Amino acid sequence: METAAIIAVSAVVAILVIIVASYIMKLNYERRFKDWCDAENLKWQTDMDQARKSAVQQSRAVLGGKFTEQMVPFFPDFKYDPTEVRFIGSPVDLIVFPGLAKGDPQEVVILEVKTGRSAGLTAAQKKIRQLIEDGMVRWEEIHQRGEGET
């Protein structure tokens, strides 16, 4: 009977060791998983903060550029009369009619304002510039009949 008792005690001890080892492994896994979740949440939060800051900076730059586009005719080094300038905004910023203020326009100038170090023309602006340089510009009129006119 002693052998049976030793086997029974050994089996109980083995079962207890397995249970304790399983519990320790579970706690270790849960701790590592929590550490991983915390690290991922911190990384996500950092990425979100950087994205917000970047979005704000980009928005400020765009707004600053749009403000500059509209104010450039009033800058001291602007070579045209501000009263002869019309703001369009897109796809080009300004159209200037030099001489218009005196009633004698001499030419039409398409003007694009760029701000920032890396500002360049868009593909559409490059195409418009090429069309103008190639003389692909014309005048058209539309005459609408007023109410009651036949």
C-alpha cells in the first residue's frame, strides 16, 4: 500500500505543479500582453499627436498661402496697380489688366502666387502656362436676352 500511496502523492504533487506552472505561465502571458498593449497604445497616441500637429501646421500653411495670394497686390514690391488686379484663386491666383485704371488696358497678365520653399506649379497650372505661351487664348462673348426681350 505504501507504493500506491507514494504514487498517489506523487500524482497529486505533479498535478499541483502543473496547475501552479500553468497559473504562472498564464500570469506571465497576461503581463506580457498588457505590456504590449500599453506599448501599442503609447505608440498609437504618439502617432495621433504627430498627425494632429502635422495637420494643424499644414492647415496653417495653406491658410497663410491663401491669405498671401489675396494680399500680394498690396505688398510694396508688387509691380502692378492693385486696382487692376482680380483675384481668381483657382486654377490661377490673379489676373492683372495693366492700364485698366487709366481706361487703357495694355495687356492681360495671368499671375500665380507661390509661398513656401517647395511650392511649385500643379500639373494643371503648367498646362495653362503652356497654353498661354502657345497663344491658345481667345475672347468669347455671351449675350443673354433680358426678360421681356424677344
